[in-house]
Amino acid sequence: MAGSVGPEYRGARRRLVETLQTMGIRDLSVLRAVDLTPRHVFVPTGVRHRAYEDSALPIGNGQTISQPSVHARYLELLHLTGKERVLEVGTGTGYQTALLSNLAAQVFSIERVPALYEQAREILRQLDVRNVSMLLGDGTIGWREYAPYDAILVSAGAPTVPAPLLDQLAEGGTLLIPLGGKDEQTLVSFERRDGTVVRRDIAPVRFVPLLGTHGWQG
């Protein structure tokens, strides 16, 4: 990430990294991405003083930015090497997108809320993030033009896994998605191995509902 992150929060970011380490995050690439990414620019000014707490924060339009520890665990589960093509469903204001830009070769991110899409695009432009492509639209149908993807991350809870996303998962790839009700879900991974898809339930989580053709209907 070439853009300036400003010195004023460097200490806070470093403390956040230390907190994540005490919580069991071991992937040095993920920790480095957190250290490099200015979370404060992705949250409203009214909660900016809380940007480096391990807390979910409101970002407007009924959406939230997840706890840093949730992002870190998500990313650690993918074991990214820097060579992957990744699809993100639910850009929000772009914090996880920016983290991914440090961990993968190419990131394709879809957001359905126009105001968040525009905000994320502007923040990433200001940070001079060059390996992210964004789409305003229904993330539950994926982005077939650039499929298949080595990793797919869904940042909202769905009743079932959207079939188009599974279809766009590459051989050897991993899809992470919260599955369950609108209020509580289980984080689930789907791995495509030798032509079959293997499901693994990981941990209870709580995300906003995934809206769209293959998600919740409003």
C-alpha cells in the first residue's frame, strides 16, 4: 500500500497488532497487513477515536465494520501467499479490502450500497491501492468475468451458501461465509479439493444479513 497512513495512529496500530497476537493470531503476513492499514480512515469521524479497539463499529447505511480480530481470523484461515486472486463480497468502506490488497495479487470486491461503494473507492484511491477492482452490485451472484477465485470471503450472514459463489471457486480454493439466521451465524469454510467441495464449521459469529438474489430478500 503506497499511500501515506499518517504517523498519528502508528502506536495505536502497533498495540492492536500486539492485542491480536495475544488472541492467537500467528500469521505474520496478516499481522503486517493490520500494522500497515490505517483503520481510522475507514470509519466515521465520530468513532475514529475507537478505530484501533477490537470492536465492531457503525459505518452508516445499517452496516458495520467488523472487529479487527474477526478480520484477522478470516484472513489467517485463507493462508494467502500473495499470488492469489480473491473475491470479496461486501466491501463496506473497504478496510478488509485494503488488508487483502497486502495479502493477495488481485482483489475483486463487490458492494451493493452505492454510498459505501463510492466511499470505499475514494479511500482506496487516496491510499494508492492499485490491485483492487470494485463492482457495485449483487455480491450473491459473484463476479463471473474474473472467476475462478483462489479465495472468496463473504462479509455478511447468509441462510445458505450462494451457488454462484461455489461455482466461481477455483480448484484448491477456499470460500468463507457466515451461515445461519439473520442475527447469529456459524463461520463456515468450503474447500474445493479434487473436484468435490468439503464443508467445515469453524466458529459462531454475528454479521449483518447478506441481501441479494441468493441471500436474504430484504
